[in-house]
Amino acid sequence: MLLTASGQNVYPEEIEARLNNLPYVAESVVLLRELRLVALVYPDMAAVNADQITPEKLDAIMQENRQTLNKSVANYEKISAIELVDNEFKKTPKKSIKRFLYS
């Protein structure tokens, strides 16, 4: 659980589940940075390469994904930015993302 500047409780797993269902997103982690919610996204590189998506086009798609996601969540759950990461997130033996490594 994350506590926003306005005192709202945000459950990042719920936002991540919605984000992971959007195009070209393999996995994501939602963090609180400078009192704003930011999503780190590892793109689905197999789909990106198969569709010959350029890095510039991928950035545009991720901004569209952010806008789509923000329409489906409460105001205090809106993502201010999506940052792409080059490597898969480190995971525990149970395949949960080690969230503490990215905050």
C-alpha cells in the first residue's frame, strides 16, 4: 500500500493488473516518487519486435496506455508518468516482483 500526499491509500497491485492488460506491457511496478505515482514498465519485447515498433512509437503507445489507464481509475490513483525499463524486474522464488528494489 502507498500513501499519497492527500492521505489516500493506493494499492499498486490493482493499478498494475490493469496496466499489464494494456498493449505492449509485459509487467509493471507502480511507485510513489516525489508524491506522484509513477509506473515502471517492462515492455513485451516479443510483441514489440514482431510488430516492428520503433522506440519513438513505443513511447507514444505507452502515453496512450497511461491515458487509457487514468480514465479507469480514481483521481488519486492516476499515473503521472510511465518509465520504460530495459530488463525484467527481479523476482522472489514465488515470482513476485521485489518491489523494494525499485522504490
